[in-house]
Amino acid sequence: MIVIINEKEIPEKLRDFIGADYYLTYPTQGYTSDVVVINANRGKYVIKRATGTWFRNMLDNEYKVLSSINVQKISSPCIYEKYEDNEYSWLLMEFIKGETLRNAIRESTSSQRHKMLVNYGKMLWQIHSQKIEINNNDDAWIERKLREAQYNLDNYRIEGTVGKLNYLKNNKPSMIKEVFIHGDYTIDNVMFYGGEVSGVIDWGGGTIGDPRYDVALAIRPKDGVFQNSEDVEYFYEGYGGNRITKKEFDYFQSGGLYDFF
């Protein structure tokens, strides 16, 4: 359950970095961590807080991923401080200016829409092209993901079902080369400013994995975007990589594997 962070709860280590003069604002909250924006004289920051083993592990993974990324090639937040206590894990990071692609595209002209979707695809290709040493695992990403899906099904209220998970286990897609992936590359996690990508946020799922998962999540039909083939073509114009099949799309996106996360 997401809980609003109040000023008195912010650890001293983080407050020392922020400085004395600031106020808090609260963006739309997600499901895995509490988020607050710090508006300070020194600058604008984001604090993320997670509790519980699963969500703390995700935030720790986000810290490791962001510490490994070449920010010159992948626009992502800089990490300033990390803090842990018995109950919570905390990250203090850079605030990325702009608005999500979901919001930016609503009032866009046709040419602006084209540009943003091309840039959205291009950024994902840049992510998949990076050589990053993280999460060295002996088994395939899909095997790890299916184990996580089983754990989530057993321990949390999620959209996935026993029948759906059994289908996914018995109908795994063919193996392809694993690359660096974001793990939740959606229109809500890519920020735009002036028609350009200003940053990619929420890296808790970042790992070496199957790039088709990112592509499937990226082009899921949402209200006002990717509801027609033209939007998908714009995305692939920027992405330039291999297209996923309808069967692969159905396996990975909502109604498939993503329902367990």
C-alpha cells in the first residue's frame, strides 16, 4: 500500500543533502514505492521509499542499474544518496523535467506525435544497445521471470491466474540473445520535454533480459496512443530493431506475462 511521505520521516542523511529550505509535492503514485518531489533552493529532487522485501529489492535493483548506466547515452536520473533502515529503503535522485509520453502526446499535432513516437522507439533501441554488466545470472531471463510470476501469484493480489501462468510456462517463446532491458518501458516511464526524451524513469526491473518484453510493453494500446498501426510504425521507425510477432506480443504484454507484475 502506498503511503504519503511526510517531511519528518525523511532520513537526516537525505535532508543534509537537500538543505534546509524546501517544500514537498506529490506526483501520481505507483504501486512499488512511495514518491515525493523535493523543491529546494539547491534544486529539485525525487525521493523514493519502499517497504517489504520484494519492493525493497526492486528499489535496490534500481539503485544498481542507475549506478551502471552511461547517462550520456541513456537519459536517466542521477542517484545522489541511498539510505536503509529496518523498515524502509530510500533513494534520493535527480528530478527529470518534462511530462510522461502519455500526457505529452495528448495535445500534440500530427508532426509532434510522429517525432515523439520515433524518439520513444529510438530511446529503447539505445537502451538495448548498451553493454552493461549487471545481474550476472546463470539461467535465462524468462525462467527467472516465471519464478517471480509464481511468487507474486502466491503472495500478492494480481491480475494473473493459475491457468494463465501454466500456459506461459508451457508455451515459452523461442530463445533470443539477451540484452540490457528496462523491464517496464511504458508511456508512463518515459519523460518528454520539447518533443525530446528528457529521461527514462523507474528502473526497478532493469536487467539483462529479453528485448521483446520491453517492445511489447512499449506498444501496448492505451487511451489515445498505439490504438492504430500508424503509431506502431512510428515507434519502429525509431527503434529500428526486429519487430515482434503478434504471438510474442500476446505472450509478454497485458493478458500475458505482464499481468503477474
